[in-house]
Amino acid sequence: MTVTHHDRIEKDGFTIVRGILTPDQISYYKRASQEVVDYAREGKWPHVRTRGKQFPPWPKNFSPDIWGISGLLNPDLKELLKPFQECYCLKPLLDVASDILQTTNEELSMELFNMLINPLTDFDLEWHRDYIRPEAPEEEEKTELLKDPYAGTQFNLALTEDKCLIVVPGSHKRVRTPEERTKTSNDNRKEFISNQLLVELHPGDVVFYNSNILHRATYSAADLRLTLHGSYGHSLHGKTRAKGVLQHGVAEWLPRFQPTQPQLVQMRSHLEATCKEFEGVNLGYSLDG
């Protein structure tokens, strides 16, 4: 088993794979994605990320000014769903995820599959770690960073030019510096941080990253963005991943989900086990804002 991507994640907190999609795949998934964007902007899909709100729960009121679309595997998408089932199971993606988590494709658990798009007005996300509160004191932060770092991995798969994600390499495995603590906790939370890096992706490129790397994003209304944003979990670590995954409402529609891809049958069963373990439990939300 190779450890190339695992080692990059361990060192830097992210790893980039260039050209993981073919030109034909890029065109195919780009068309499918644009259909879903149009569908959502017309108010026909309620699971959207409204501009001005960074974390779930997002407001129910409709606005076409959205920066993300959730639930690309949700069966309520009906005929729009098929391309995203295919994409989520692409072997090159699964192989990288397995490398990072040091497991087999058969042990990967289905998690989230969403889309990040350009809003109608510019919008910036604040600095954050996905599962650690910015107000967390240093000892709590240290404990959380050491807790099961390879329970899962997430990715951005670009279908258009993407210069949105900003990360601080190496920050996924250490507590924040005084500068970082100030700039991730003040009223702005969007200021330049020393050693920050802009992740530049071309169509067909993917970046996998540790969800606790310090990161934020800039969303330009003028630049078309179609980036598929998903995650895979390790089936033996569902308890660690439960809050971050189930906060997006997956358990509500999973019983109605019918895989069209053989790989998804096993992956779904792993997620079902997590849903069953936490059935009736209010896990809340990882972050506020």
C-alpha cells in the first residue's frame, strides 16, 4: 500500500492530485452540476448554503444568492442524481481516500457530497477548523487535534478554475500560534495569516485535506465556480465522524437512497450503521456562524 497522499496529509494537511478527471468527465460532470445549480437558484431545491451564513443550519427562506448546494446524493434529486453517484464512486477518488486513511476501498464509508459555487454577490468565509470551536482554549484544542485524525477525509474536486481555498499548511496538527488565535477569534476572522497558501485548482484537479487545517475561502460572484465538495469516512471510526456528517441531515433521506453503483452498496451500509448508533440522539452542530 502506497502512503504518498497519507504522508502529504500528515505533513502539510492537504494533498493535490492534478488531472484526476479526464476532459470528457469534466464536461459531463460540469453539465450535470450546472443543471443542479439552475434547479437550486430557481428555488426548486431547499438544501442550499445561503450567502452570509457560514455553517449549518442554513435558513429555509429562499434566495438565489447561494454559495453551496448540499445533498448531491439525496434521492429527492431524482433524475439529477445519477451523475453524482457515479462521480462519488470514481476509483481514482476512492484510491486516494483509502491511501490517506490507510484502509481499503471496501472499508470506506459514504458521507457527504455537496457542491461549492459562485454566489451572486461576493462572499468570504472566515478562518476556521471544521470541528474545533475558535473559542476553544489551548488544552482543548490540543486534545481535539489528536483525536482520531484519520477517521475521515474531505476533498474539493474542481470542474472550473478554482482559486478559492486558503489554508495554513501544517496547522492541522498543532495548536494555533498567538497570531492565528487572534485572527481566528476576533471580529474580522478574514485577515492575512503568516504562511497562508492559496490552493489553485484547474478543471479536473482535486485537493484532499484534513478538516482541522486552518482554512477559509473567498467567493467571487464574477468567476464561475463548480467544485464538488465531499468526504469519505473510515467505517471503523463512524463515532468520531457522526456529528460532522449527521448535522447535514443525511439520516433523514438515507433510508430512501438506492445506490446505482456497486461500490455504494457497501459504503451506504457503513453510514447506515452510524445513523443507527445515533438514532434519536441530538448531536447538535460542530460550529456556529
